[in-house]
Amino acid sequence: MSIDPPAPPVPASKRIVAIDVARGLALLAMASYHFTWDLGFFGYTDPSLTVFGGWKLYARCIASTFLFLVGVSLVLAHGRGIRWRGFWKRLAMVGGAALAITAVTLVAVPDEFIFFGILHEITVASLLGLLFVRLPALLTLLVAALVVAAPFFLSFSLFDHPLLWWVGLSTAIPRSNDYVPIFPWFGAVLAGIGATRLAVTSGLFTWLGSFTANRFVRPLVFIGRHSLAFYLIHQPVLIACVWLFSQISPAPVQNREQGFLHSCAASCEETRDSAFCTAYCGCMLEALGKDGTLQLMSGGRDDPELRAHVTEMAGMCTATTDDAVTGGEMQ
């Protein structure tokens, strides 16, 4: 198999302003998503708002952009040859920050702590990505497509063990406030590598390298060049701001049943119509409320036995609601 000749478009020492601007915009988008999540966490919006629908798609687009830019940066930095000293320094910073986030969230939110989030993904993907920075672009893009598609076709109970959740091929999605496993997310990094290899050949980065930052984009360039610091700092600052506001003007208290119905409907309506979801969620509320499961869920309990029971109730309510809808249509 032939290897494309390395041909970086710009000198290794020169930064491309457009890349920093793109990274800065992605960071601001991420901050807006996290701010909305914070509002839900403190009760100002529906807590499930950012989990389903448009906000879920928004979050995935942001993560994909970040990882795509990781692939771009790998080619620009190491297209001629791997600069090991700089690579290891950057990897240690990102990996250390990932471990710190795991430690902090394990203490703050043990039921949903971040064991493999975006920084963990960037750390591992940066290592794996080095294998592709000098391979043919089309081959890399093909592998990217396979990595993205894999979770839809390949899932094994072997990967249900917590030590293997980071792979992304388990039969169930683990609970975490930020879960970015290798499959499918490494595909975005590979897409960035492949696209950049093509852009190198076309001379696109030589053209982009001619742009300079004016006063309107300099803040974005600054953020983009200090992306790790911004990532680590922005969420604690946002949470502190919302917390301070909550001390002055607390959010209205929403009862447990209302919260469950909102969350259930948002999840259900991703795949079923609103009439079905209204009946289904009513069934679930009655079933889980009767035996005290709803109270246990609200208290933060999460274990295999409880999840199995909720799954059983969901199956029962799905069948009951389907029967009711079918019966209603036949009459």
C-alpha cells in the first residue's frame, strides 16, 4: 500500500488563524450548551431539555467539531514527521485534565461521573490518530465511516463490563454527564485527518494561512489558542454564576411527577407520536409511582436491579399503550 508524500501547507511554526477561530466558535457553542444544562440542573428549565431533540443534536455537532479539529491539528503538526516532544507535552496536559475531571465528578456526581468524556477521547484519539496522519486520505475517510457506523451494527455483551465502556460497543449506554467513547467518536478525528490530507494536496491551507486576525476575531483566536484552559474554567464559572443567581431568585419547585412526565415525553417523542407518548408516560408514572420506584429514581439510586425493573415496566406500558391505540383505531 502506498503512502501519500507528506506535504504540509504552511511552515510548522505558523498558526492558521482560521483554525483558531473555528475552535473558538466551537468553545463558545459548548459554553452555551453547558449554560443551558446548568439552568436545568438548578431547576430554571426542564432538566431533560439538553438530553433530547435539538439540544442533543447541537451537543453532538459541537463534540464532532472539536474532534474533527483534533484530526486537523494532528496533520498540521505532525504531517512532515511526528514532533514527539511537543506531542507528549500536549498529551500529558490533556490527559492530566481528563483525569482531574474524572476525580472531581466522581466526588461531585458519583452516579453520573465522567469516566470517558471529550478530553479522554481526545487523549486516546491523539495517540491512535498518529497511525493515520501519513496514510492515504481516502483510506482514512473509509475507516472513519466504518468507525462511525460500528456501534449501529456491532454491540457485544463483552463490552458491558465497566472497564470496557470506553470502547463504545456495549449493549447499553452507561450513565455519565459526558460520554464520548472511541466508537463512534474516533471517526470524527479520522474525518479531520482525511479531510486535511485532501486539503493539503489542494493547497487550501496555503490559502487559509494568508489570513490574519482583525480586531473582531481576535477574541475567538485567543480562546481557540487557549482551548484547554477555557474548557476547564468555563463550566465552574457558569455554575457559580447560576448558583449565585439562584440565591437571589430561586427557581420554582417542580414536583417529582411533573418532572418525570416532562422527561419521559421528551424521550418518547423522539421515536413515537405525542398521543402514544402521553398514554405511555401516564402508564409509566402510575406503575413506577405505585411501587415506590419513582421515589428511588428521584433519590439518585441507580443499580442493575432497578434498571431491570424500569425496563420491565417500560415493556409492559409499551404493550398496553400499543394495544389501546390499536384497539382505538379498530373501533
